[in-house]
Amino acid sequence: MQTITLKAATRVIGAKRDLKAIRRAGNVPCIIYGNGAEHKDIAIALADVQKLTDTPKSYIVHVELEGAIIPCILHDAQYDPITDLPIHVDFLAIAEGKPVEIAVPIKITGNAEGVKQGGRLRVGVRKIKVNAPLDKLPDEIEVDVTSLGVGKAIYAGDITVDGCKISSPKKLMVCEVKMTRNVVSQEAAAQESAAQESAAPAAEASK
């Protein structure tokens, strides 16, 4: 999985006005915790935080703090309800050699058979969670829909990734080909044609 380095500075915990001052300065209040790491209250430039929050990609985050690198993953983010900008971010510290659970982007490949028949491909989720060592984490997970017919779906439990355990619920729907009016019309026309063909010999015999 790709990594990204973000520079951080230690922040002082105080009143709400201190948080507002951090944001007015163009920074986002953040915290690092978990995996036995010491809880750290930090601030990171808004533009850098948006490199994580405004992309479909997932990263291993190297937080650079006071000359040290702390490997993390983005665990949670809070957004301003008006501007939709990130206003607080939680980072979960990770350790070399220990499995990591992270959401990985889905990449749909192929042209579904059901779409060729007039159905519509619907994507249920853009990411699924996997659990794996750092060196096994993929940048994305390819899901081939070529053989997916009308009314059929692919679930998280159908997906396998070398070296990874899928930790999203097995019944989580990743994508499906939905029935459309076009498919219904085609099926009705096919049934009518079949009925006419079967009726033709009987009509001919009765003459």
C-alpha cells in the first residue's frame, strides 16, 4: 500500500478557543492513539489533511513529529456541517510486523454480461476492509464483473485477496446488475416470440 508523509506539530490542550485558533491558522487538530503508542495531540495543515480525506485512495500515513516518524492509518474524521472541511482527525498508530485493518478501494473491471443484456450495474460500496500485514496490503482490490448476469451480485464474502483476510461483513453487497425495463421488455418479447413459434406448427396442422 502507498504511504504518505504528513508533517505535524504538538498542540496544547486547552479551551475551545484554542481549537478555533488552530483552525483559523489553517491547521486541523488531530490525535494519535492505539497500539500501545502514547496518546499525542497534534495539528496538521488543512491542505495536507485533505490529501487523505479528499481522495478515494487509502494510505499508510507517516506522521512526522519532532524528527520522528509515527506510522498510522486514518481512523476517523469529523467535518464542518457547512463547509464540509475536516475539523478533527483521529490517527491509529500501527506497528511493523502486526496486522493492520484498513478499508481498501474497490476497482471494478470487465463489462458485465447482464449489462450487455440491458441491465444496470450498481456499485454498493467503494471500499472494503481487509486485515493483513503491512507488506501484504494492496493499493486497490480488483473485482471482475465480466460474468455477472442480470439479478446477480458480488458480496464481500465472494472476494479473495492473497495474503489478506476480508474483514467486512460477508453479506456486504459490493456490486450487482439490476433488472431494468429494457430487460423486462426483451424477456417479454422473447416469450411472445417463443409462444408464436410453438403455436405455428399446431395452427398449420389444423388446416
